[in-house]
Amino acid sequence: MRLTWSDVTPKPLWLSRRQLIAGATALAASPALAKIEAAKSAYSTDAEPNSLEDITSYNNFYEFGTGKGDPAEYAGGLTVDPWSIVIDGMVDKPGTYDLADVVKGQPLEERIYRFRCVEAWSMVVPWIGFQLSGLLNRVGVQPSAKFVAFETLVRPEEMPGQSSPFIDWPYREGLRLDEAMHPLTILATGLYGEAMPKQNGAPIRLVVPWKYGFKSIKSIVRISLTDAMPQTTWNMLQPQEYGFYANVNPKVDHPRWSQASERRIGAGLFGGRQDTLMFNGYEAEVASLYAEMDLAKDY
Ligand SMILES: Nc1nc2c(c(=O)[nH]1)N[C@H]1C(S)=C(S)[C@@H](COP(=O)(O)O)O[C@H]1N2
Ligand SMILES: [Mo]
């Protein structure tokens, strides 16, 4: 039997100290914080999840600034309700879907996944979400479609980082269709059994656990089916350093640093370094997707 975070982690360990002290009454009083009921998944790792504090205080979300603490500091002002997603391109049922409609009928699962950033740090996150394939099947992917493109919200009034032209907003990502349909690929609407924290990409974000973290685009407002490889934010910025595929690969170094090992956030100053695994440890599940490719070339 697989264990969920609540089985393995006493609540005081994953609730941050700050929340325990300042938020105990607010937490108990808020009906919005009702636990999301989700089934356990065979795709979960047995590794110990990071604390809620780690997961919500050390973030990359450039819409709120480039510092690891900026998302936690500035994302609180983001309006996530109402929220809708445009689904367009090569689909049978294009349209603007309310978030409730996107999620409707999709079985929510807890997926405890390893998460590996291209910057060589990593975490283990107990996501709540559903398979992207479920949504794509519902809207009907046409035979001509070969890729899925994603875009994040553009709302500079609420996203202070968007006043910087460093990135050509919106933040963009993309997957090949078979990658998008893979059962490990999820749209996550929460973590630790509750709605997605804003700094982690509320109200809905992609999670592709065998790829570097930048592929897992946050706060999605558009999903487009297309026959051409989509433009993706980091590839547009630095094509020599960040490819379209961005599969975690300890044997293909970033031009400026090694990818052979990673620092597990929260694991302590000396104990936190560990070997990076091929496809972030999901090789058995996904290697067949890339059988024909030279992974050093198609990085
Ligand atoms: N829209 C958007 N999505 C994004 C990013 C971003 O800056 N903007 N950063 C990416 C990077 S580099 C990483 S490592 C992960 C971080 O996710 P986390 O903060 O939930 O750990 O989000 C990814 N998704
Ligand atoms: Mo990242």
C-alpha cells in the first residue's frame, strides 16, 4: 500500500512554524481550506516530501520577481477566482473553459513526485492533480496535432515581475503530444491536500516530473494544440543552454554547471547533495518516448 503525506508526516512537521503560530485560528476557521480528497497513486515516490514551508518559500515564478523569496512575498495579490483557460488550436471542442469546467469529471490524485530544477536543486512535492490526458481526451485532439503549447497569465497589475522586459511575456512552455498524454504528466490544482498556493502556480499548473522544473508552467490560461514545435520561454532566452525537451539527464551538463548531482532543499547543509537520476528517476516509465533521439543533441 502506498502512503500519502498525511500518513507519513505528522502535521506539525509540514505546517510551517509561522502558520502554526500566526495562522492556527485562521486555518481552523476558513472553510476554503477544506482538505481536497484525492486517491493515492501508484506513480508516487516513497521519498519523504519536503515540508510545506520549503515548498512555499523557495520558488521560481519570475512573474513575481527573480528572487527565490519573491513569489511568497508578492503572489498573495494574485486573483485566482474567477479563472478560465482558453483551449484552442487542433481540438474538436475549442473554447474558453471556466476552471470548474476544466476540472469537472477528472479524477484527482495525490502524486508525490521528485522535482528537479535545472539550477541543480530538488524537492519532493505531494501534488494534487489529474492527468493532462484526461482533459485532452475530453476536448478531442485532432489527428493533425503534434504538440501542446501552454501560456501563463499576463497581468502586470498583480504580477510585479512582469514590469521587467527580461522575459517576453507570457511565460510559455510546450510538450510533444506523446509527452503530454503520458500518465505521469499532470495538471496540479493543489499540494499537501489543499488548493495550490499562489507562489506554486495557483490555481492550476503543469507538472512533468522527468523534465527540468521550468517545463512545469504555472498559472495556466491557455492550452493550444498545434502541429509545430511551440516557442518556449527559456529556449527563446538562451537556446544554447535550454532545449525544448529539457529532460533531466545527469550525463548532459548545462554549459555553465554540472547536472550530475543536485542539492535536496531542506536536507541540510552537508547531507543534501545526491546523484541526479536519468529522467529524474522516471526512466522506466518514459525512456521509450526518446528511443530514437540523441539526448545530447535534443537536450
Ligand atoms: N509561469 C511560470 N512558470 C514557471 C516558472 C516561472 O517563472 N513562471 N518557473 C519555472 C521553474 S524554473 C521552476 S524550477 C518551477 C518552480 O516551481 P515551484 O516554485 O513550485 O517549486 O516552476 C516553473 N514554472
Ligand atoms: Mo527551475
